[in-house]
Amino acid sequence: MHDDGMVREIQEGKGNVCRDVLSDLPEWFGIPEAVDAYVRDVNDLPMFGYVDGGSVIGFLSLKLHTEFAAEAYVLGVKRAWHRRGVGRCLFWRAEQMLRARRFAYLTVKTVAAASPSKPYAATRNFYEAIGFSPVEVFPTLWGPGNPCLFMIKNISV
């Protein structure tokens, strides 16, 4: 199941990969200023891409916060590839790299259930299915109407 043969670490063109994938996902990434920030930020972060036919159809970018914890900063998988294991493969490969560097925790932030959104309900279900646990809701971190759910996964086991 965790065949990472299609997952590669992306070294160049990270911003272009990010913009290309996120542009296919307006239900999740519909705030242009937020997309621009992701596109800018990923250039300086580790990124894994799922490649098919020479194109990156999904990616995961990480922030390495401390010697113990990293964050899944931004993840996107083109719509046609949803529910086909791409996100799982990206996380599996990222967690391999983080464990090799002795990281103990991987975190992620997403929109909390207080915001009635079917796309984000699916996102929360995905994160829980791959082992993340909800920790805390920050109602105003991302502004009114976008309550932030902080989740964590122990990757040291």
C-alpha cells in the first residue's frame, strides 16, 4: 500500500508545483492571499511530490519547527486523484524522512468542525484515518469563520 515509487523529494520549482496543484482545489484553497503565501513559503521548505506521467499531481510541504516536531504545512492532491492513496503515500514518505532525523511528532492545522464545510470534514476524516489526533481548536487564529483545528501524530513509534 505504501509504495513510494512515485513519491520524490522536490528540489526546484516548488512554488510552481504548489500553485498548480492548489489551483485545482478551490474549495480548500479559495483565498488568493493564502495561496500566494503558500506558494512563497514552500520554496524554503522540504517538499515531497507524487509524480505521474512526468507531472506532480500531489505534494506535501513540511515545516521543521524544533528537533522534536515538524508540521505538515500544506498538502494538495489534484481532484482527479482523490481517494487513490496519494495523500497516504506522501505522508508515509515524509514520516520516513522525519523518523530518520529522529523527529517524534508531526502536526497539522486544518479548519475545525465548527465551520460547516464538507471538503474540510473530509480533510479531518483523512487526517484521523492516517493517525492524527485532534488536540485544540484556535477559533481566531485564521480569522472569523475559519476556526483552526490543531492535530498531532506520534511518529516515533
